[in-house]
Amino acid sequence: NRDQVLADLHQQLEDLPDGAVVLAEDETHVNLLPWVRATWIAHGCRQQVMTPGTNRRRTIFGAVDLRTGRFLYQVTRKAVSASFTAFCGQLLAAYPAAPVVAVVCDNVIIHRSKIVQRWLAAHPRMRVLHGARYSPHDNPVERIWAALKAWLANTPTLTIQGRVRQVHAFFRARSPAQMLATAAPHSSPWLPTGYEQNFRQAA
């Protein structure tokens, strides 16, 4: 039922009041241990990959403003409903003058749980909208995560705190225009027909 879901989403976006902000949201995980990547090495040599003890993991919630390229994120220990609502609170605080902050996300349970529904009922300025199921390629934020992880794969660290510092450094070094170019929002079916962004410098 993908076509109907996207049609309904487009209608909800078109019905938003003037001045509403539209964000695409997603979560990802970063690990202490390095990701496996293809690389060139001299014939007969063995590549050494640093594996500093037990793996550690952190979850990153992220959202990109599909008009300006502003990227907001939050590093947490786990991807749970309470973390999602805390991030939604951060998004509301970032746009205090917007009549509505609409967040388009996927259909994982932490976006639909009773905890989330109660929080949304108490914060009517926030709207959580959903794309089609099993369609991660529709989400512009997925391309930002891909750029982040490709960059982290080449920067090993000994502690999870060091990994989080690298995440902060990645986002500090990139402009809104670069974030929009990486997200390529014009290619996302989450947006109404005719929406375009012409950015070329990727993150």
C-alpha cells in the first residue's frame, strides 16, 4: 500500500499551516569497534584493524530541516520511546516560533508507542508523520548516516567517549548546504511533487 501511504503523507504535509517546519528524522547506532571496509593493501601483507576490547554502542537521533539543511541530533544510550520524545522536545525548543513542527519518520515501535502518543497529546505543536513501511531509502537522513559512518570507519578510537567526540566533530565541520546536499531531499518521496533543492557540494 506504498502509493496510498505516500499520498496520505503528501496531503498531511500540504495541510500544515503557514510557517510550519518539516523535518526528516531517523536513528542510527555508532560502535566503538571499527566497521569493516574494503581497502587496498600490498600483496602478501595482512591489514591490521584495531579492536580495543569489548564493543560499546551509542544511539544517535537526528533530524534534517528539509528547507534550510539545519541538522539537529542527540546522542543517547538506547533507542527507546523516552529517548525519542526527549529528542522531539529538543526539536520543539529549536523552533519556538513555528506553529507546527512536523517530523517525518519510519514506522519503528519507538515512534508509535503509547509513551509517544501520550507525549504528543501533551505537545500539540509536534506532529509525527510516517512514511511507507520497509522503505529506508525514502528517508533523507539515511544518506547523512552513510556519510557519517564512512568518515568514522577511517578514524579509530580507544573509547566510546572518543567515538562520540568524533560524531560531534563530523557535524560541527559541515554546513547546512552540505547536509542538504548529502541528504538529497529532492529525491525523497516523502516530499510533495515539485519540491527541489539544487545543492551539489556533499558532506
